[in-house]
Amino acid sequence: MTPSALWLLAWVGPAAFAPTPMDVDDAVTHALAHSPVVEQGRAQGALGAAAQTGAAAFPTNPVISAQALPRYNYIGRPAGGVTLGVSQAWPLFGRWGHSRSLAAAQADAAESRQRDNEGQVIAAVRRAYVVAQLEQDRGRLLTQTVEAVRHLLELTRQQRDAGAVADTDVNAWRVELARITGQARQQQARYQAACADLGRVVGMSSPVAPTAGLSLPPPPPTTDPSVDGRPDLLALGQEVAAARRDVELQSSLAWPDVTVGTSVTTQDVGWPLGGSGYAAGLLTLSVPFPLFARNQGGRARADANLTLAEAAERRGRLDAWFEVQRAQQDWAAHRAAAMTLQTDAIDVAEANVKLQQHAWEAGQIDATPLVLAQRTVLDVRGEHLNAVAAARLAAIDFALAQGAFAGGGAGGL
């Protein structure tokens, strides 16, 4: 059983809450194999590949026709004729090539969207893992505080029985123990909810518990970040290319297909009169005259879609640049806050608790300053955990904003 679950057993027991322990790498691997979001992305990629396969084939099939014409000749005897023909519609103005180029661009965009979906899933798993770690460490902190306050309460009772302190000190520690115990019970529910959410993101029907606590991430890079590796931006560019291919295709559809055909007709004057009959060949060319319908709607729609795609790409790049800059700044700020709390606040607050306890045991002060000092330690350590978690989350956002999770990468975390 993981250490994160031990403090919960004091309240709920093993049968009520039994999460599956899993480290972050295993959680990511499981999510990539079982997440519905990843499955949907792969299905979209398969649809794009299928459309590309379909566009590679010649767009029209030949038409074979046959006719038999029984009749009677001029003396009333039976005669007959047979006509066999074949015709083929030919797309002009590069229509077939435009269709293939459009399908290829759409397939490339679908593949990039699939890689972006995988990166989003990895980031979601890592975020949920950090939240579960945070709630786990908060629970451990509250458990330690409960034990410390319980110890001080027992010590106060002993001193009261010896006549060293008044009942007011005992009551102060009783109230503090009840307050911290209530917070621990509430923390239990938050931890269970975080584990359940982590299990959902991972793709499991049961809660998942982290196997390690929070740790401070390394400092962010000092170089200017880049967004060129983001698969969603690559997909937006490919969608612009697809929109341009569609404009070309819709323009070519303003002209109809040309149908070329040939047929052979035979006629017999009537056997057994000895007539020789005849055979005739025929070439046909069918060209619809585009007098009214010239695919005006399709061309206008394609132009509008191209404008939308280009605007979406510009907006996507602006948003991506803002996201990566903000994530880098947040990463640095939260990490600096965590380091400051660790070096300048936690040690000082814990030392102050010891000083207050010595003064209280010597009878110089009552329990109130010591209770307040104990609360300060809890608050400062909680703020430190929040800062570490915020730095971790900002590092994840930074990696996602740079496209570092694309293709199942770890993003340097």
C-alpha cells in the first residue's frame, strides 16, 4: 500500500478507498493506450488516410452499354440489330490532381491533430497527477499536525494534573485538535476526488494514487521559447493548405466533365434471304454547356473557408506565443516563491514553535502563542506545497505550449 493512503485508513478503512498506485510514466502510457480522446484522434487519422486512398483512384468509371433491336424487314421476316458502346467521363482542368492534393492535405492535418490530441492527453494526465500529489502531501501534512497537536494536548494534561498549567491551556489544545482533525477529514475527501479524477483521465474505472510526493521542478530555460514544434499549429497550416487546394478544386468544377464514347451498330436485312447487312461505328463527344451553373456556391464557400483557415492560423500562433510566454513566467515565479518559503519561512516558523514551546513549558506564556505558532507552520508549509504544485503545473503548461508532448514525449519533465 502506498504511503499516500496510510493516513486515510485512520478515517475510512481499506475497503472504502483502495486506489491503484501508479507512477506518472505508467499513467501516461496507460492513458495513451486507453484514452477515448486518443482513440478518437486515431480514428480521425484513419478517416483522413481513407479519404486520401479514395482520392487516388480515377474519379469516374467507364460506362458500357448494349442494345438489341429485334424487328421485321420489308417482306415481314425477322431481322435484328445490335449496338455495343463504351463511354468515359474525363475530368479536365486538373480536377483529379486537385482532389488528390486536397485529400493529402486533409490527411496531414488529421495526423497532426492526432499528435496534438496525444500531447493534450499527456498534459492532462500530468496535471491530474500533480493535483493528486498536492492533495496527498496536504493530507500527510495535516496528519503530522494532528499527531503533534495530540502530543501537546497530552503533555498539557499532564502539566495540568501536576498543577503547572490551567484548564484553559488544555481547552485551547482540545479546540485546536478538533479543528485540525476536521481539516484532515475534509482533506480526505479532496484526496479521494483527486485520485478519482486521475483515474478518469488515465482511462481507468477505479481511482489512481500517485506513488511519490511533490518535488520542485528545475528552473525554466532562459532562452526564448519556440512554438514551431506544436502539432496544433502545424495542423492549422495544413488546414490552410487544404483550403487552398479546395479553392482550386472548386474553380475547376466550374467546367463540366467531358464524356468521350464509341459504339458499334450492326444491322441484318434478314436471314435466310441472303442479305448481307451492315455494321457502323460511332464516336461521341458530350460536353455540357456551362451557361447557368458554374459552381458559384462551391467557389464562394471555398473562398470563405480559406479566409477562415488563414485567420485561425494567425490567431493560433498569437495565442501559442502568449501561452508559452505566460507559462515560462509562471514557472519562474512559482518556483522562486517555493524556494523563498522553503529557505526563509518554513525553517523560521518551525524554530519559532520550538521557542514558544520552551517558553510555555517554563511557564512564561500560556498556550495561545504556541497554538498560533503551530498554525503558522501549517499555513507556511501549505503555501509551500501550493507553490511547488503551481510551479509543476506551469512547467507542464510550458512543455505543452512548446509542443514537447507531441508524439508521446515527456516534455523534459
